[in-house]
Amino acid sequence: MEKIKIILRPYYYWLKHRYDLYRNFYTDLKIFKKYALVFNVNSLHHKEADLILNYHSLEKGMLFKDMKKGFAAYRIINLHKILEDSTLQRNITRSQIRVGYEVMCKYYELHSNKNWDISDFYTLEQYKAYKKILGASYSCEFSGVYDFTREAFYANINFSNFERFAYSRKSIRDFTGEKIEEDILRKVIQLANTAPSVCNRQASNVYLVEEKKKIDSLLEIQGGFVGYTEHVEQLLILTNNREYYYTIGERNQFYIDGGIYLMNLLYALHFYKVANCPANWGKEAKDDKAVSQIVAIPESEKIICMIPIGICKDEFRTTLSLRRDSWENFKKLK
Ligand SMILES: Cc1cc2nc3c(=O)[nH]c(=O)nc-3n(C[C@H](O)[C@H](O)[C@H](O)COP(=O)(O)O)c2cc1C
């Protein structure tokens, strides 16, 4: 009997691993379907996420000094619908909801200061209503962007003061077009490699793309960098290698380790004064396939993020990207 058990054991595990994999992915699928914004817009969190998605697009539009009249009008139309929701209005003390109304007011003011008529999609009455909802929180000083000089931006990169360092990092989307030397990039990666990983497996890889045509094609697939690609001459692609994960429980570990590495990489880039902006790779299989036709990334590796890098201009803008207050996301469990 013992002998049969020993012979059958590999077959048992062969079957069990496959069954467990499907069962776990199926459970993930069901839970994702039940809660993700893509299928539901019912809860406060869904509504807040929808609001952030749309208002952040306006912030990004505000980065351009020669602003276009009526930019991102479809976002404004979305936001009117989102902002009339009474749940959001009742939760105006939440930072992301407040700043949503603030960015909307700013959008109106930027247009009225230039005497641009946008009443076909954003009326004075709507603007006044948003100001009223903001009440005492409204300030005409509010700005959806930060203006920096290069000198001021890098004044706090002394890593020994982590608090100042972390607050000083920002995503930069506007580069001079000059390339970062490979030696500096090697130092960046060496520093980023201090990231912790599960059992120290260190499954992250960083690929450098420097061919402009390829960069443009990759960012076109990426889709979230439209309007900022002109001076992107170097692109990093962060991947995490599935070959390092050995249990069904680890089926999502590459996102965790990849995410931790990404954060360390962003800090390392900032430390070496390499301007950068992570570019989302929340994509489908067909997009990974399209990438593989442009650059040779092994199939075993999951793309975690693309990161356009460069040197920032002497003066530049970043989005405000207001952060939550800690009461919103620090909760004591009973
Ligand atoms: C994983 C990830 C993906 C992102 N994707 C994009 C993107 O596609 N396009 C973009 O302009 N910014 C992108 N960002 C930048 C965020 O908008 C930015 O990090 C956020 O607004 C906070 O601002 P800060 O980085 O300046 O502090 C991404 C950030 C992360 C972490």
C-alpha cells in the first residue's frame, strides 16, 4: 500500500496543483467581478474611484501652460454626473471628494479668466453649485498643479531624511529630451535592488528601450501618456518573472513583489535626479502580445509598469495629486 502511495503521489500532486490553480483563479475572478468598479458603481468607494479617475485627468490637462479651450470636455460631462451624487456630497470631508469639486471649480475659473465660453458643457450655475457644496473649504488660491524649478525640486533628495525625500518625489511627464547616461542608470538599478522580495527571490527585471520609434509604439499601446511622449527618449519596462513562484498561493505574488520593486525604483530614480513617471500596465493579454512584437520580453515575465524617464526642464509642472488624510485609510480593527 505504502509503495502504491509513493508511486501515485506525483500524479496526485499533478492533478491537485491544476485543480487548485483553476479554483483559486476562479475565486479571484468571482470576487473581482463582485467588487471591481468595472462592473459596479454602487458604493461610496466605487463613486470615489470614478471621481478620482476623472478629476485626475483634468489635473493632467492643467499641466500644459498653453491650455486648450475646453480640454477633456468629456471628463467634465462625466464629472457633472458623478458630482451630483448625494453620497459624494455628504462625504465632502473626504480629501478625494473635496479635491474633485476643487479641481472642477478651478477648471471653470481657468476658462472664465480667459473669457472662454464653455457654457455648452459647463454652466455658471453648475460652477456656483460646486462652490456652494465646498462651502468654507473653497479657496480661489487652489491650484490643481505644482510649479517647480529644477533646483527647488531636488533640494530634498537627501535620503537620510526619508520624510522630506518621500514628500519631494513627484511624477514628471515633461522632459528635456536629453538621455540619462547608462552609468547612472546602473547605479539606479543597484539602489532599487535593495527592495525586499518574497524569500529574497528578486524576480524583478528592468529593461531599457532607447529607440524612439519603439518607445512611441510602446507608449501608444500603453495609452496613458498621450500628449507627453514627444521628449521621451528612454523608457524603462519593469517586469517580474513568474518562474520564481512555486505555490498556487503565490499566483499573484509577482504583482506584490513587482509593486514593491516599482516603488523602490521610483525612489532610486528620484535619488539620482532622473525624472520619471510610472505608466500603468493594467492591460490585457493582447497588449502583452503586441509588446512582444516590438521588444523581446520573455513570455515568463509579467510587465508590471512602463516608466518614461529623462531630465526635467529648469521649470516644470506636476499634478497636485492630493493624498488622503490618514483617517481615511488607517483603521483600527476590533
Ligand atoms: C502603477 C502606476 C501607474 C501609473 N500610470 C500612469 C499613466 O499611465 N499615465 C500618467 O500620466 N501617470 C501615471 N501614473 C502616475 C500617477 O498619476 C501619479 O503617481 C499619482 O497621480 C500621484 O502623483 P505623484 O506620483 O506625482 O506623487 C501612474 C502611477 C502608478 C503608481
